[in-house]
Amino acid sequence: MVRKIGINNLTARVPTKIKTQEIIDDKRKDIIKAAVSVFKHKGYHKTTVRDIAKAAKVSMGSLYDYISSKDDLLYLFYEIFILTYYQKVVSVTNNIKDPEKKLKVAYKTLLEVGFSLEDEVLFGWTEAKNMKKNYLKEILKLENDLINYFKGILDEITAHGHSKIHDTGLVANFLVYSATFGILRRWALKGSYTKEQIINYLMNTQLKTILPHLVP
Amino acid sequence: MVRKIGINNLTARVPTKIKTQEIIDDKRKDIIKAAVSVFKHKGYHKTTVRDIAKAAKVSMGSLYDYISSKDDLLYLFYEIFILTYYQKVVSVTNNIKDPEKKLKVAYKTLLEVGFSLEDEVLFGWTEAKNMKKNYLKEILKLENDLINYFKGILDEITAHGHSKIHDTGLVANFLVYSATFGILRRWALKGSYTKEQIINYLMNTQLKTILPHLVP
Amino acid sequence: MVRKIGINNLTARVPTKIKTQEIIDDKRKDIIKAAVSVFKHKGYHKTTVRDIAKAAKVSMGSLYDYISSKDDLLYLFYEIFILTYYQKVVSVTNNIKDPEKKLKVAYKTLLEVGFSLEDEVLFGWTEAKNMKKNYLKEILKLENDLINYFKGILDEITAHGHSKIHDTGLVANFLVYSATFGILRRWALKGSYTKEQIINYLMNTQLKTILPHLVP
Amino acid sequence: MVRKIGINNLTARVPTKIKTQEIIDDKRKDIIKAAVSVFKHKGYHKTTVRDIAKAAKVSMGSLYDYISSKDDLLYLFYEIFILTYYQKVVSVTNNIKDPEKKLKVAYKTLLEVGFSLEDEVLFGWTEAKNMKKNYLKEILKLENDLINYFKGILDEITAHGHSKIHDTGLVANFLVYSATFGILRRWALKGSYTKEQIINYLMNTQLKTILPHLVP
DNA sequence: AATGAATGAGCATTCATTCAT
DNA sequence: TATGAATGAATGCTCATTCAT
């Protein structure tokens, strides 16, 4: 089941002093974009709110009209980040009927979105612990939607008897985990392997584990 | 090729004001142990040097006689952490002649050491970015030793014609990456899967990718 | 001698951008009322101009059309506050001829107005220091009118030979001071004494000091 | 019953990062003295922690080694302030046997201590609301000790049949309240009345209310 | 060698006031 | 007249590091 949530109305969770919703949405996009661009390079802790304000070309005071704390920016980043992933995967695979094909396309999309958002992925993996408890909870829920989307495909495959998957939940989790391999290990891989080589490797090994009869 | 380095003389990279090497080694072990015990729970940034001094039962001044900055502690943590991994894997597999058996035992050891050091693994993954550039370089070298140890086994397997592995470097990297799945995704997995289930799953799927004829 | 000043034209001291006097008076009353309602609960410093604008249901910009600074509101509060006291006491006692009777009624009124404005009294006592020097001067003048009203009664009493009061100015001052005892010490008194007990106590002791022959 | 608490061990309630108790006591006295000297002139809110550090000739960081928040300084001020009052009154009257004499001396001491601490009294009356709830509670307890000391004397007087006091608690409260008249109304009184005139006036009127047979 | 008090630059956040629309 | 978004100086507080003893 696909949650029908857009980015704009989701961010409603974060309080603001501004009254015009349209301005909030626009400005927030700018601010988060600026925040992420700084976060990516300096990390959450080393980035100061001044850095972000400067990057977003707003004053300190104005920044705090749109968010209520530095924490909020982290939350907003994750929200957008995970939704970007999710919506991309869903939009690309939604109309595919054959579950095996669907899995292949979904996984490939996962890999490609990851590579297109390398810095964000890296940042996302390392800074989650800095989120406030209740914010983290929300983000984990969203992340779970993505895992479940894959689990759903795997369940379909099993149901159709194409393949016998032991535990679709565990497999779905590992699939999603495996998709960030190329990014999280980029220091070790860069120089030796191209993005395409990594994608091919993962498509061949990880999907074959699930669909043994797969012909690449 | 196994680098023959022990913990003590490695830490020589980190400057100190103390002159008796023996005292340095002992005290440093205490300090790092204390630092890690705090880091694990509070993270690097939220841990203050005061916290560490307190946990190590030394004065602030004394602490700075053994290290020259908070960064050093991070480096020393990684050094010990990665060496622990490496030495464990090597010591357990060093005498195994059959490369397939060796791979199995090495991978299993990797998984088990990981689970025995969950907090350290988590900490290690998320705080690497806080290390000074030149320290990071050193740590990546050490990490590379571990990857190469696996690559060596895979090369042996290929050489013996048991299995045809396309790119042993890439596979070695992914193997080591996969081994932390259970820990890095523990928020999603805890509650649903036991450590044993996760280890079994990974042994079955990841090793089978490499050794298709494997009978669990 | 009673100054004949109404609330509206007094506030003329505070500058405004608005030109129609009628609108000023109306809107200002709303704004001050709102400001006081917030001030009472949060204190002057912890109340933000935003709070006041919200409570007064006007925009920030509009608020600043009617006042020129947050200070002004403090002044306007005191102005209304002290006039309320004064006018009440005067209106109730103006027609009483017998000065002893007049004193009794005036003092009792003082006590009762105080208890009906507990929060305002408390606020008034503790925030006066935040007023601008020249505003404070004006307020002290108004306050002096009240003291002098009591002094006038005491002078009459002395003139009529009913009682010999050493220094009517000092006595008048202390009388007015004594009247806020129940409010300024309410943390210590609440729970043990009712408003009526306190009023009775003060009527008995303080008036008897002045009029020894008094029969309650 | 006189609580046996000195200033030094009382301040133990406020946390510190310093380990040597002697240093804490000394430095804190300096800091509070400096804080009060600034508070008196600028009020609590308008005084910045920087102001205080400067006046105390310590760095910001050092200041925060001795207190844990600006609030603490307010608490420490009140603690010392109220104890100064209390200890002075008790030490001067402790050995007086005759309760009437005791009351006279105690009240006079109250008046004189007040006048010797004018700024502190004024500050104390107006800033109590800024104290944290639990701190305020402690201070009110201390204040209550002073009230009760007077109540004790009044009870003795009543017990000895010298005078019939209706409600010694209420009278004690009002006595203590009356003692700050000269200070809290100094704007109105200064210029017209000397400290001595005010003290005489209060001694004559307030004590006579309690001890009608009193001959000044 | 050891201690712990001192330093001060740096940070997140607030808020009275202004001004373009 | 009315609106509310924008400003930025100012504030309370932290903490890695130093240094006198």
C-alpha cells in the first residue's frame, strides 16, 4: 500500500512562525537545500546555523521563522531524502505486473537513486543518531515503507511460486542495505571500480540469490 | 601478507608528553577503554573530554599528557578496533589450509566479532568522518589489510579452480560490508530476528554466491 | 485638589503614527488590555511583542502604529492602573464630609481595589524599574496624587482637632503602602488568611494608630 | 528554634564543577558580590552574564565552573540576603530575656539591616519572580524562619500576659513587611524624610499597635 | 608526572523593531 | 491603515585546551 504523502504537507510536523503556507513551502525548500549542501561537506555538528543561513541567503532570525531548531533541519532532510527514494522506486515500478521484473527494476532504481545522491546517502547513514527521539521514530516509519515495498514484491514472487524465499522481511532488509554498498564503501572502491561495475555486481549476485533461475 | 603489528607500537603515531613507553602503553589502554565506553553511549561530539577523564579516573591535565587532542582518542579507538577484528580473523583461520573452509570460518568470525562489538561497530561506522585526514588515511590502510586478507582467500579459491570469481577485490569488499548488516540495521531487525538467524542468512546467501556448490 | 484627567487624553504622551484620535483611543485600550493580560502572567521581560499582538488580535506592524516601543505599553499600563485606583477612591469618598469617615472609607476602598487587582498590583510593584526614566517620573506624579489625597484627609482630621497626627505626609505614605500587604505577601499569607481577615486586621491596626479613639 | 546553618554549607545546593570546597566558597562570595553589585543597578534581566564575569574579574568559562546557570546567582543572592537578615536579628536578640525588649530590639535591627542593604532589599522584592520554582521554595522557607522568629517573640509576649495579640502569625508577617516601607517607597520619601525619622515613625506606630502600654 | 582551575572563542537561539507590499 | 516577513545584534552557555602549582 503506497502512502499518499507529498513532501509539502509532510513537513507540517515542523512548527513555524510564518503564516503563509506557500511561503513556508518555498522558503523551506531553499533552506533545507542549503542546509544539506553544507551538512554534506561539514557534517551535522560542525555545520553552524550561521553557515546554513548564509548558504540559504536568509538572516539568522528569518531561518528561525521557518524552523524551530537545528534539529528540525535534520528531520526535514531525512523526510525529503527517504521520500525521494521511496517515490522514485514506486513511480518507476508501480505499473509493472510481473513481480520478478518489478523486483529487478526496483532494485536497480534503488541503486541508481543512491548513486545520484551519494553525499546525501553518506550523510544520512552517519547522522541519524543526532535526531531527536520522536523525529527518529517518524523517519524509521518512512524508511519502513520502503522496506515493505520490497517485501511486498518478494511476497508476490513467493505467492506466484516463481521462487521460494525463506523470509521475505529479512531479504527485503538486506536488499535495501546492499544497495548502499557502493556509496558507504566508496573510499575503498573509488579508483578501482566504476558505478556501473558495482551496480552490475550487485544485480548479478543479490538478485540471483533470490531468483536463482535469473538470466542476466 | 599479514602485517606484523601489535597494538602498542602502533599507537606511537600519537604524540605524548610522557617519556616512559611502558607507562604510556598502560595508561593509554585505560584511557582509550574509558573513552570508548563513553563514546559508545554518547557519540563522539556529545562526549566531553571531562567525561573521558572522569571515566578513566585521571585528571584533565594528565589525560593531555598521554594524548594531544580529543581527535587522537578517535584514532586510537579505530586502531584498536580494526586490529581486534583483523587479529581475530587471522588467528582463527591462519592454520586452515583448505581455502573454502578458510573463507567460511573467516566470514563467520567476522560476523561473530561484529556482534560481540555491536556498539563499537556502530560507533565506528558513524564517526569516521570526525577523524583528521591523515589519521583517517592510516585507518583505511589497516582496514584494507582486512579486505585483502579476504581477497587473498578468494584468490586462492580461484587459483585452485574451485570456483570462478569474477573480481575478488569487489567480492572481498562486499563480504566485509555485508557482515555488519545485522548491526547497522539493528533498529529495523531487532525484535524480529535473532543474531543467529541473521548469521545463518548471511552465511547461506553470501557464501553461496561465491561457492555455488556449497552445502550448508 | 483633584486633577481632572481622564484616561484618553493622558495617553497623549505616547507617540503614535495614527492620526485619528478616536481610533487611537479605542485600539489602544484593546492593546493595553491585551498587554496587561499577558504581562500579568508572564512578566514584562518574558512577554514578547508577538504575544501582545496575538492577544490584541492585531498584527505586529499595526501594534507599532499605536505605540512606539514595548516600553510604552508599560507606561500605559501604569497610567491606567494608578488612575483606576485613584478614581475609585475619589469617586467613593468625594462626597463624604466627615474626615474620619472619609479616611475609613478611602482606606477600605484602597484595600478592596487592591484585592480586585491582585495580579496588576504585583506586576506593578515588580516591573516599575523597567520603565524609561521620564515615564517613571510621570507615573510617580500620578501616584503622588493618590498619596496626597490621603494626606488631604489626614490634614483635615488634624485641622478639625479630632486627632493629632505628627506628620500627615509620612502617615499617608505608610497607609497606602500598608494596603498592599495582603497582595505582596500573598505567598506567605495565602492558605492561612482570607482576604477579609487581612482587611480587618489592617483596618483595626492601621486606622487605630491614626484615630486612637476609633471604635471598630 | 534557630536553624544552625552558615552561608557556606548552604550554597551546597548549587552545583559546581570545582572540586576544592575552599576555593568554591571564596570565589563564590566574590562572584555573588559582583553579581549583586551589577544586579542592583541594572536588574536581573538587563544584567548579562558577561557583565557579571567582568565585575567578578573571572572569565565566562570560569564563572560557569562555580554556578550552573544565571538562575543560580539569583538563588545564591537570596540565600545570603535572607540569612544576613536572619542571623543579624537572631544574634542581636538571642540573649534578651524580656520578650517586649526582645521585640523592640529585633524590629529595630530589622529596620536598620534593611537600610544598610537598601539596594539589595529593593532588588530582592522585585526579582523573586525570576527564580526557578524549586529555588523559590527554598528561599520562602528561609524567609519563613525570619517570620517565625518574630512570631515566637510575639507568642512569648502573649504567654506572659503582657499583651493580647490576636493572631501572632499575621502580626509577625505585617511587622516584617512594614520594615521595608522606607526602602520600597524611597522614591516618594527621599528628600522629605530621613532614615531616622522613618525608623522612629515605625517603631512608634507599629510596636504601639502590639504593645499599647509602650512608652517610647 | 599529576592536578584541576582558568580561559575565551564559539554556538544555538531570541526578539524588538522595521518596511515593502 | 494594515500586514507579517525580515533583520541582526545580543544572550546564556559549552568545552577543548592550557598552565601554574
